[in-house]
Amino acid sequence: MQQSSHSTSGSHTSDGPLAGVVVLDLTRALAGPYCTLMLGDLGADVLKVEPPGGDETRTWGPPFIGGESSYFLTVNRNKRSLTLNLKVPAAREVLYRLVQQADVLVENFRPGTLARLGLSPEQALALNPRLIYTAVTGFGQDGPRRDQPAYDQILQGMGGVMSLTGTEESGPMKAGIPIGDLAAGMFAAFATVAALYERTRSGQGQVIDASMLAGQVALLSYQAGAYFATGRPPRRTGNRHPLIAPYETLPTADGYINVAVANEAIWARFCQALGLEALQHDPRFATNPDRVTNREALVAAITPRLRELTMAEAIALLERAEVPCGPIYDLAQVFADPQVEHLGLRATAAHPTAGRVQMPGLAYRLSRTPGSIRRAAPRLGEHTDEILAGAGYTPAEIAALRAAGAL
């Protein structure tokens, strides 16, 4: 991918697959910042443009680490911070120059907000025809809901995910992580990289419209397929897979384990490992459709045997038989797991006031051009002068911008 004509990279340069790509990050909260975090992890130089008060997540807490929000620190690594007071005309001129030099612009304002600053998608592409303009919203850039405010739980509900989560007794439940925000950010990052790749052939930029609603609907996957096949919305099944049995959470003598008996060979090994061979010959459980239909009787037949075993004993028996199973970890246990440690999924980065900040590591490994965590989340405006100097501003011009209240 072609590097921009002006290099705005400071220290902490990258050899990652997006090295040389400059991302102008006009996002805040989570969906947009998660998109730019993913691009930054892959080596892009992410310039986070913040208003004088900063991204609102800087105040979200507790917990705080050295005065910094743990929320903000987690989703804004590998970025440099520039403060611009866009109410001041001189600050808007700075932003226009940065747009001309960037490869990607990512924003997650309500549709039409940036048009009032002279940076609608059409205006931005007029300034820089090679720009990838990625807009992340709740409901999309057009349509009857385009102007509705959007937050994660609202979209988990409207996208169908909450209707599938929980049990009939519990009622609808949201996921334990903000999957509406995270999915939108991930889909936006994926589309951005695809557009950058296409630009190597066409030389042209384009506009990406990514929304939380679209992300949630896309994640419905086979549950949507079941609805289309039957015309009936799937019911909430708690920790049970709606189409496979036994594939669920089961009790032992001292807690719960997950099992995933996904085919007939695994079913045979499951029965043999637990000394339940008689179940293999029970016509109610002969095939997976039979087991799904007769799930309550199946669980009632399995549970007494598992309750004779501790979690560790049950997992040991099933693992020896190559039956997919596992414990249910809290986060302390997750980050103490040796495989999590081996994969580098607990990462750290040095922060000037928060010290060594811990965070989840990268979810993938590239053999030749790996991603990396090169810097912790920035302090507000930490790199303003550095970024402006890289964009071609002289010290005197930077001082004048500061005096005018632009910075």
C-alpha cells in the first residue's frame, strides 16, 4: 500500500502489514475506537483527534489507573493524540490538511455531523480522492432510523441478539461484553483493509458505511438460517446449543463444565468415557436429531454420573477420550491459563502516568509481518506538536494555532 506523501509517523514505528498507512481517527466511545485499535495493532499510524475535553471514555470509571480510565486505556493503544477545537476555523483548516495527507478517516458521529464541519464523505473525498472514509454508526448512513442515537444494549436488543440470549425463565439477556460496539468496529476494520487493498488496483478511495445494527444482524448467522427455514423465531436456550445435544453446560460435584458433543463419533466416546454405554443403544438418543428432541431426558440420564465426579475428574476423563470440554473461567483464571500465556494474550505497554498497563493481546499472529502493541493509550493531546510538525507546520505556526485557541 502506498504511503502518504507526508509522513506523520513519530517514534514507535511498525513493520506490521499496515505500516505506512495513516489513519485519521475522529472516533470516541467504543465502536469506532475498536476499529482504529485493530488498524493500529496491524501497524497503521493512528492519529486520534480529540476535542479539548477529550474522548468521553477518559472519564468512564472507576477503575482508574494513575488517573487514567482503564476503559480508555484498553481500547486506545497504538494511537497518538491530537487535540483540536473544531469550533475555531483555524482548527478546521488543520483537520482539512490532515485529511489530505491521510489514507483512512474513521468517524462514528451521527450521520451528517461532519458535513457541518465541511467533512461529509463527498467533501472529504474531494480533498483527497484516495481516502478511505469509514463511517461507523448505530443504524447506517441512510434509512428511517439513521438519526436515532445508538448504544450497545439498544442495538443488542434491536439486532436480535438479546432475544436469543438467556433462558425462557430469565427473559432476554445482553451479552457480557459490548458485542454491538465490538462487532461494528471489527466489521469496519475488515472493510477498511479490503478498501485499502482495492485501492492498490484502482488508485481510488471510497466510503464505507458500517453500522452496529448491520453487525448484529450479520452475527445471527445460523440462528437467522433457522428462522428463514421455519418462519419461527428461535427460542432462548440458555447455555444449550439449539441444534446439537449434548452441547451445553452440565453440573459436576463441585461446579459446572461445558461439553460439545458435535457428532456421532464424539457421542460414542462421551458415553464410553463416562461409563454410559447404555445410552448409545437407547433409541431416544441414537442420532443428534433424536438427542435434540429428547434433550431433557438426555440431560437427566447424564447428570447423575457427572455429579459423582469433580470438575477436574470429569474434564480429565473426557479429554482423554478426545471429547471437547472445558471449565468456565472467570477472568483471573483466563489470564492464568498456560495457553493464554503462551499465545501472549495478556499484554502490557508502558504509560507515563499509569505505569505498565495490562490489556488483552492480539487475537491473531502473522508469520512474517506480525502486529504489535507499540505504545499505550495516549494522554490527551500528548502528540499534538509532533503530529502537526509531521504534517508540515512550523513551530511558529503551531504557536499561533495554540494562541488562537485551535489546539
